[in-house]
Amino acid sequence: MILNEKQLPLRAWRGLAASVAALLVWDVLVTVLYLNATTHFEAIDIQFTLFGTVIALFVGFMVNAAYGRWWEARTLWGQVVNSSRSLARQALVLLDEDVPGARPGLAAQVVRNQVAYVHVLRTALRGQPLPEEAGTFLGPDRLAHVERATNRQTAVLLDTDRLLSEAHRRGMVGELSRLELEAALVALTDAQGGLERIKNTPLPVQYRFLPRFFSRLFCVILPFAVVEDLGWLTPLGSGLVGLMFLLAVQIGDQLANPFADGVYDVPMTTISRTVEIDLTQMLGDEPPRPVEPVAEVLY
């Protein structure tokens, strides 16, 4: 996620440099051919304003759909953060380790499991291997069980639920409090399901192909439509309008996958570290340092 708005134009140009260069070359070529007496051709009489408006609607649908995916992903991660804090707080307060038969450290392990969970969820959404934090907070035995699972983040939640069930059997938590802890796990499962749905369901191909195709087609025919009025200024006028369409399409492409581990995705590393800091402090341990921006970008 870009923090400094000054970085956006520079990064946008990097992705559009080749397309803009080709567009300018094409605009200059059309202008020269039209204004040259030996190759003069008639300007194309089309309603390019109406044509451009229709294409803008296509692009607008694409950008809105892509941003909706990005914002839903960010909202679901907010739910993960809130539910993680609630689960940790409830575990440390409601699990009584002073009753006979209680297992010392069980509540702390529930909290450590949750720290591992957010990091495992982050790497799973990005298609990366298990993070180092998984081994640090789960321990060798739990880590081995998680590694064998197909859905590793669900395996961590299952282990947490088993810990809570053990606490209930040992009399460390009452029935009502156990239900409250279960509600936090259900909220985490719901948020995880939403995130996995976004990950596994790409933006429909119509939303991606049609705006891209028609925007490029519009850039190709636009200089033919305006060269009679603009003359030698055609590359400037046509190029600026084409650039706006290309930028809009690029924005949609960049926002469509909020888990791409790029500069435009949801800053899951930062969010996971925030949860780790909060829960580690609840345990009374020394928290890690917050994630620092890299070149004005949070990952």
C-alpha cells in the first residue's frame, strides 16, 4: 500500500511506459500521414465523444469491481484483527489456571496460536510457504501437524479449538464463557472464508478483457477522429486522452488482486505484525518492532 501520493505517478509510468510510447508513435504517424500532401486521407467521421463515454462506463465498471474486492479484503482483515484481540483477551481472562486440574500455560498457548494464525493466513493468501512466525509461536509438534494440513490456517484454528475444549474439560472455563470463545473462532472462520473466496475467485474475464480491449481500440482510432481539428497537436491531445484510459485500466488490474504482495495490495504483513505486537504485549512479552515502510510502501 503506497503511503506517499508522490510515489503513485512514478510507479504508474513504469507500467505504462511501453504503451504510452507506442501510442505516441502511432499518433505522430497518423498526424504526419494526414498532413502530408501525398498521403493525405480524410479524417474519420465518428462520434468519438459518445464512443469514449461508453468505453469509460466499461472501465468504470472494472475499476469499481476491482476496488470493491480490495476494500472487502481490507474489511475482512479488520475483522481478523478485532477477533484476534477479542480471542486473546477472553482466553487470558476467562481461562482460570488456578482451579484444580488446570494446565498451566494453556491460555498463553491459545494466544500464541492466534499470532501464528494471522501469519499463516497471510502467507497462504499470498501463495507463500509457512512463515518463520509459525514455528516460533506453535512449537515443533503443532508446527508438524499444521505442515501436513491442506488448509494450514484452518489447522491452526482447529488446534486452538482443541485447546479450548481441553480447558473446558479441565474446568478452567464455564459453559457460557466457552461459547463466547467459540464465537470469536467462528468470526475468524467467517473472515477467513471471505478472504479465501476473494483469493480463489478472480475478477470475471469480461470485466478484465473488454475494458482493456476497447480502451486500446479507442486509442488507435482517436487520432483519426481529431487530426482534422488538432493538426500537429494531435499527438498531444490524443495521447493525453489515451493515457487517461490506460491509467484507469491499469488501476483496475492492480486492485483486482489484493493479495499479490505488491505495492497496491492490502498491507497484510503490517496488519499481521500489528496483531503480533498487541497479543505479545497481552502475554507480557517483549513485542517486535512495527513494520517499517519500504520506499513509502507498506507491505
